Amino acid sequence: VQLQASGGGLVQAGGSLRLSCAASGRTVSRYYMGWFRQAPGKEREFVIAGTWTSDNAVYADSVKGRFTISRDNAKNTVYLQMNSLKPEDTAVYYCACGRVPYSIYSQRYDYWGRGTQVTVSS
């Protein structure tokens, strides 16, 4: 599975961004997907765990009510809509793919895309 994350950028606090994770290769419907982020000097952090084919998802407490995922099955793409962004959301965001359902642990994911930088200014 090849994953490509995109959509990052610079935004002011309170603003919004939408990230995309496009998958290609093997049948992704057989896998689960996740979003993680890593800020400078910090460990990779769980954001959202979901699927390629449904709206079911597990959200980190830090993003509940602000971030949501959606998908375009025809494009094998999952979107991460980020609203009410805060400076502490600044990080490189990664999408990942694995066989473990709704895992919050990065070690459970087998495939990773290159990250996309999100910077939230105060």
C-alpha cells in the first residue's frame, strides 16, 4: 500500500485545514487507517483511527469535537477536516494503514505515508 498525505500549510489559530490521504496499491478496504502527528522534539501522537469505508472512528481526546474524518471511496482517499485549530496542533501529520482495527498505537500500522506539515500560528 502506498499512501500520500497532502493538504498541510500555515493557518492562524481558529482556522481550518483539510488533509488528504490517498491510498494506492493493495485493496485498502481490507485495512484500517489512522492519522498521527509528530511535533518537534516530541513522540508521534495518535490523532484518529478509522477505516477506508465507513465513518466509524476513534478520536484522541485532544481533537474531539474539532477534527473529523470523511472519505471518498471512489478515490481511495480519507480526509481529515481540522477546525478550530490551535498552536499546539502544529506538527507533521502522517496517515497510516494497518490490519488492527482502530488502533491508537503507531506500532500497529504497517504502511505510512510521507507527512504533511501543519503550522498553526497564534
